[in-house]
Amino acid sequence: MAGPNDPHRCRWATQSEPEARYHDAEWGVPERDERRLFELLTLEGAQAGLSWAVVLRKRDGYRRLFEGFDPERVARFTPADVERLLADPGIVRHRGKVEATVGNAAAVLALRASDGGLAEFLWGFVDGRPLQNRWPSHDELPAQTPLSARMSRELRRRGFRFVGPTICYSLMQAAGLINDHETGCFRHAQLAGGD
């Protein structure tokens, strides 16, 4: 997929054009918008047990079926809405993941009252600034860390589901709470200054 004049990317982003686009434009960019964070949380949970390429191909379906990730609207989904979603091939049709997304929307709303909102809550784990890692190779990245385990515990305590330590670490990477681009990747230096 990469040509001789293409910039060096993290190895995981060299398998397909959608992955490369996502890597170049979004992955690791500090995100503080509640809807976008809810989307990333949902997609990272949906990816559990699957490849990221599968989830990227279904991203538009998720956005359409989950009302643009508006937590107020998703929190009002009924059991009939869940059944409708499970019949649509536009998303990963896994009952637990779909039901978790509906429940997580309600948990996002509760965070607004108790912890200032999802962005403030998540960014509090890194004191508001992206952590800068220096991994020479994707093979060295951990699947989870003590920090992602703590985030997982706190999210679960607040009613979130499908937020294990590995999913939380992936969320931290995707939302730019940590810069986990390989040190040789052109995006590492671009994002090293934080947001």
C-alpha cells in the first residue's frame, strides 16, 4: 500500500487506505469533544475481538444508527431500538456491545452532573496533558497499563460497560491522551507538543 515517497507510519496503519487515513488524521490527536469521545469509546468496545479495519468499515453505520453519538438520544433507546440495531449489518451485531453503548450513553450523561463531563473525567487521568511515549516499534506497545486499569475501574464504578483495561488503553491512544505513535512515525513528532 505504501509507496517509496510515502511518510513512515506506525506499522498497524500500513495495511489499508482507511487505516492510513485514520492514523494520519485522527489517531492520537487530543480529543475533548464529548460526542467524539463517546464515539471512540463505543468503537474501541466494538473492536474487542475484531480487527480495527472491520470497525472502520462500519463507522458510518455506527454514526447513523447511534444518532451521531448524541448521548441524550442514545440513552433513550428502548429494547425495540436495540433489536433494530442488532438486525442492521451496518454495525457489529453483538448484543452485549449494543446494550453497553446504550447504557454508556446514560453513564455519559451522569458524568456531566458528577464529574464535569466525559472529557474532563478522561483527561483527568493524565492531568489534562497528553503523555508522550517513545516506542521504537509497535511490538513494544503494551496492551494495557496500570493507568488504563485505573481508568477501567473508575468507568465501571460509574456504570460503564465494555471498558476493560485494554479497551481503555486503546481509547487513550485513539483520543490522544497518550502519544503512542512509533518514534519513527511522522505523526509522533507532530503530536509530541500535545494539543
